[in-house]
Amino acid sequence: MPNNRVSGTQSVDRAVDLLLAVANAGEGVRMTDLAKTCGLSVGTAHRLLQALARRGLVEIAPDSKRMVLGLQLFRLAGQAAQSGATIGAAGRQRDGGLRFPDAKVRL
């Protein structure tokens, strides 16, 4: 995960790292694998994932017991699209994937 951290935001950075790792996993991922991927202890990953789950950002898939993205993210994506959010700099900073630096997001 990126090492361009800002002082005082370690928990937020770690939670976002976990959220992005869940997104990159596709069909779900075990908590222990998330902890390893993000360089966290299992206990830390568990606490942060619980916080994300309470807010609907991640869920545990009932059939596989793996972490998946929560429905709250879709609501946030819809709101971002309605507000005219652009991919802009975020599309240029990420390695890999599609990049649309000046496109408006429309769902």
C-alpha cells in the first residue's frame, strides 16, 4: 500500500487500504488475507473491518464468510455521480486500470 501518509491519519489510511483491498479482491477475501495484504495484524484488521461493516461499507458474504463491498458504497457512488464528481487527479495517480482524467462520472 502507498506510503505517502499524513501524520495523525493512520487509522483512516489503514481503513481505506482495507476497503481498497476488498474492492480489488473481486469475489470476496478472507480477513486474514486482507490483514496480510495491508501489512496489519489480524486484530487491527478485524477492528477496522468491523467499523467499516457498521457503516455498510463492507459486508461478510453469508455463503462464503468472505469480506465483500457493502451496499453503502453504491449509494455513495451514486451521490458522487449526481454531484458531477470527476475522476480527475485520482485517475492519473493510480497505477493500472482505466484512466479518464477529464471525464465526468455518470451512472
